[in-house]
Amino acid sequence: MVPQHANIEIKEHGMRKFIIDCDPGHDDAIAIILAAKHLDILGITTVAGNQTIEKVTTNALKILEVLQLPHIPVHPGSNNPWIQKLEIAPQFHGTTGLDGPVLPAPAIQPQKTCAAQFIAETVKKHKRISIIATGALTNLATALQLEPSISNGIEEIFMMGGSATFGNWTPAAEFNIYVDPEAAHKVFNSGIPIKMCGLNLTRQSYVSRKDIEILREINNKVSLFCYDLLDFFIGSTQKSVNLPGGNLHDVCAAAWAVDKTLIKSMDMHVQIELNGKYTRGMAVCDHRHLRGTDPENDLDHQTSMPRRGQAPNCAVGLELDVEAFFSLLYDTIRSY
Ligand code: RIB
Ligand code: CA
């Protein structure tokens, strides 16, 4: 039985086609679980970040086998950021990048066409597609470099990255942007409409060990897979940054693509810092058009203040409807 919520969304998004560009990764995996049930996923492209390209690609294949979706093609992307040396995050995602669940080596194989080529070809073939991006933006930027015309064919990018407040990998920078700031700069200056789930938003998707017990109560193959993922991820987060829970960062980007009412946002100009000694990789969000108090206080009405700075290039997520988010997620997991 597909839950009522999902039925509504499938009607709304039934014709909208998506590529998921990711670095699975525990939260990437749950983002795929949510998106795959509600949206028409044309393919998954992988990018190094949480782990190396080989490992995140193997993980994407494993996730699709758990979901029994072997028909969704997986196109491996870049193992190297545009300029800087790859940094990975084994302290959060483990040596496999998906530590926790015990999964067999995947029987399905990755595609031969690389991620950037697949993105470019798919946009040209389908004319209008959207992207859910939950890793570094290397593949997307490379596809734009390869085929600049695709910037007109990408309807929207729902991405997890950056922050309207402070970072995680550095005080200023969030990991996905930090891994490849040059690629992020290319994408944020491409003119493609972006919906940005920054850390300020995704930290509202926090789950504790008590919260994830519901996954054991749902007690199906996918819910128990998610339990094993989050059991590990909460443990590694606690060990690494002394946080007694985990944030479902990437799931927010997928959820926004499924149901646009879940997140309140503000249109802002966002620029990616490339040169700052302490701020390289920061997503610099221009809040100056707000009354300058607390951006969240301006959410319920657009301010009449004259806009300062450059025109907006991004909808910056500020407020998550936490109850509706988790209801959608658990209903979706229940429906597998
Ligand atoms: O900063 C959080 C992001 O970095 C998430 O996408 C997580 O999967 C890691 O890639
Ligand atoms: Ca990710």
C-alpha cells in the first residue's frame, strides 16, 4: 500500500524526471530511499566525497539492490575535485562509506558512461530534468563545462550543501561545498534555479537513538536497513563530534523535491568563496535584503526592504516542517 501522501506526490511529480548525484554515504542512502519511491529517477551518478569513487559507486549499487531497483543505472563520476586534493569522511561513514549494514557485494554493475556525460546526454534527451545533488558538485560542474547548453534543460537543483549560518568541515564551510569549491562556484553561477538545503536547515532533521527505534517497529527490509545505517552513523557522529544523534542532511534535499511545502525558504544571492584563508568553501548567503534581524522572523512575509547586493540565484532553505518531514519519510519506508 503506497501511503496517501506518496500518492499525492506521485501525481504531482509523476512526469518530473530526476537524476540523483550523490556520494553514498548514510544520509545519501536514505535520500535515495525517499526519492526512488516518489519520483521518476532516470539514473544515479556518483561522486567521491564521503569515500572514494569506487566505494561510493559500490554503495549506490548495494542500495539499489536492497531497494530491488536494479533497473536504475549507476554512472560513476569523478574521484577528483576540480582543483584541490580529495578529502573523504571515513570518521562519519566508515571505511566502506556505508558501514553498519552487512551487505553482499553487488551483482549489478555500474555503467560505462561517466557521470558528467550521462547528465549531459540525459538533459539533451529529456529536455527538462531536475537534479537532487547530495555530494560535491564536481559531476554537475563538469557536465556544464562539457555541454554549457544543458543549463537551460535543468529545471531545478535540489542540493544539500553550504550553510546560511556556520559550517561543519570548517567553521565557515560545509563538507560538500568544501570538497570542491570551484565546482560549486560554477554551479551557483550557472543560472540554474537552486534549492539549497544548508546545514542551518538540515540540522533540524536531527535523529536520536530513541527516534530511530520506529524503524525497528516498522520492521521491513528497508526500515531495518535504515536502522543499521543510522545506528552506525549516530555512533560515528558521537565519537567524532560528540553529538548524541545524527542529521539526515541529504534526506532534506530529496524531501524538498518530493514535497515543496516541507521547507520554507528565502531567495538570496549565494556566492562560493574560493580564496579566503579561513573561509574557502563557504557559501556566502546575502541576507542584507532582510530587515537585518533574524532571517527566520521574515519567513512569513517577504520584506519590503529594497534588495541590496546581487539578484538572488538560490532559494535558501530556512525552516523544515519537521513533523511532516518525518511523517513522509517513515510512511515512505513503510511502503517498501
Ligand atoms: O555536510 C553534510 C554532507 O556531507 C552530506 O551530504 C553527507 O553525506 C556528506 O556528504
Ligand atoms: Ca552526501
